[in-house]
Amino acid sequence: MKMVYLIGAGPMAEAYAKVLIALGVNFSVIGRGQSSAARFNENTGVDVLLQMPEQFSSNDYCIVAVGVEALAEVSKQLINKGAKHILLEKPGALNLDEMLTLEALSLQADAKICIAYNRRFYASVQSAKSIIEADGGVRSFQFEFTEWSHVIRPLTKAPGVKEAWLLANSSHVIDLAFYLANSTPKSLSAYASGFLDWHKGPSKFSGAGITKNGANFSYSADWEAPGRWGVEILTANHRLILRPLEQLQIQKLGSVLIEKVELNDTLDQDYKPGLYHQTTSFLNGENATDFLSMSAQIEKTKSLYLPILQGKSE
């Protein structure tokens, strides 16, 4: 019988637990501290174990929803204990070195890791994806990943997390843009400037390039100015606007009218958006192309996240 282990007892794990309860699957929660375990139990009614099993079976499915700083280490522990099916919260690791180490271990152990970017599973995104396919693909696209520095600065995070904020958080929207484009960069001209003390890095980003399947793209972000996440996709027939990402607006060829697309997004309203479909896809082995493998995340880190962060052209 399939057994699901939810690793973590924070807010993201609580969101997963709500889905798992609704699905009626057999699952256990494994936490790392008494206080978070007590809070999790109070909020969900589910008990939390404070120790992993000595061994996992090939029928066990593990969902890793711990802090970014612990994603790689916890995943290594799971693999060393025999876990073969792992849904790993984005971005999978705190840096490229951790990703490379985790990938090597998973390949050696024949363990499958799926990186969880829940925005890929939004009703708005899946609707946009269907329109893109019907229109013959993406011609060009643009995206913004502005972060609210004034909100992030006072947050208490584990060492290294704020410094890796582009990978740890902004990668949500960057990943989404290239997921919809169904490609990765062939060339990229990237520019970064400014400085943030909490980030230990730049505050302004802009750039442009072309994907391997021939779509032009551009991006911008200013973490010290007003802004918000957004993606705009242009096909031969439509401009698709995801701003906010949970909603979809459409402009048709030959018209200036921008219309809101009605979505069947009840599950995105009832649960953390995207999480229900993401979880069922993982447990049922469905929609493999909607998940990011560790090797694909490593490639994106090399070709996108690091060049964007460093302002280096590729």
C-alpha cells in the first residue's frame, strides 16, 4: 500500500496536509521540533512524529516541505534511507553546489526527485498553456519578478536564505515564464545594479534574450520600487496576461480590449493555489512534464538564475 510521508511542520506543510486529508490518503507527518509539531497539530489536528523511519520502501512517497536551508540535507537523508519518490519544494536546494550533490546521490540511488513549483499547476496557468498549444506556441514573452524589499528586510530567516532570495523565491515567476514558453535560453543579455544590505546583492534587474525554440523574451525587476510579479505571453492570436498569476486576462489579435478569462479554479480557492493538482499529479505519477527534475533545475540555475543575479550575458 502506498504510504505518504510529509516532511516538515511549518505553514507549507500545513497546506499540504489539508490536501492530503481531503484526498483521504494514508500519511504521516515528520517534524523536527516540539514547538512546530504542537502548532501543526493545533492547526490541522494531525500528530507529528519527531523521527524518520529507519527505512523507506519503494512504495513510499515523500513530500519535503521544510525551510529552503534544509531542503537538500533532508532529501539526502531520505534517499540514504531508501526513499525513491520525492516531491521537493522549490527551489530544491539553497545553491548550485547543493543541487549537484543531491542530483549525484539521487542518480546513484535511482531515486526520482520532482521539484515542486506549485504555480505551474494554477488553473490560470493551465488555461494559458492550453491556449498557447492551440495557437501553435509562444512567439515572445516578458516577465517581472519585483520583490518588496521593505517587507522582506525585517523577516527572520535562516542564514543564507535572504542572500539567495532570487533562487529561493523569485524563481517562482522566472520558472513559470519559461515553463509556459516550453524552452530555456539560447542567449541572454543580463544587467544587474544597485545593492541591498539584506540581499548582499543587486536590487535592479533587466535583460532580454531568445529561447532555444526561437521565442524572444525580456524581463525587469526593481526590488526598491513599486511592482509585482507578472508574466505576459504573446502567441500568433493572443496576448495572455498573468498579473496576478492566479488570474488570466486575454487580448485578442486586432483588439485593444483586455478580457478576464473565467476559470474553473475552485480547488485553487479551497486550497493553497496549485497545490491540490500538484499533489495528485505527484502521487498518481501524472503530468510528468509539469514537474522540474533536479537536472533541469541545475540547468535553469546555470542558464537563468545565476546570470540574471550576476548581470552576466550568456
